[in-house]
Amino acid sequence: MTTASPQLVIDRANVSFSGFVAVSDLTLRVAQGELRCLIGPNGAGKTTALDLICGKTRLATGEVYLPVRCISRTSPFIA
């Protein structure tokens, strides 16, 4: 485990779709140069977690941060 400052922080993220809980209390910190993988069965919330990071899916509760900036409520980047 590294002691470097986190470059991405997901703090107590929760997402549900019409009552279906897709992500429940997800907390994740990723430091510069670190590789993290999300694994699990179909329907475990892997894609939803990635959609939270890119802004495609909105959080019900929790926050997503890049260094010094909360990106939880920003619009997704569309090229």
C-alpha cells in the first residue's frame, strides 16, 4: 500500500435506480501510479462505480473527488 496523496477519492458513494441499490457505501482511494481493479459478478455495480467517476451517473449520497476538487455534481465530459 502506498502513502502518496490520493488522486481519486470516492467517499461513501450510494446509487440506486428505482429502488434497486447499485452501489452501497463505496469508499475508494487511488494514489498516483496505483492500479485498482473492480471485480464481481454481473450486477455487482462495477460499471455504475465507473460511471460515478466520469459523471455519467449521479450519486444519491457521497462524494467523488479529484485532487482538491469535488466532482460529484459536475457534468460529464463529452468530447
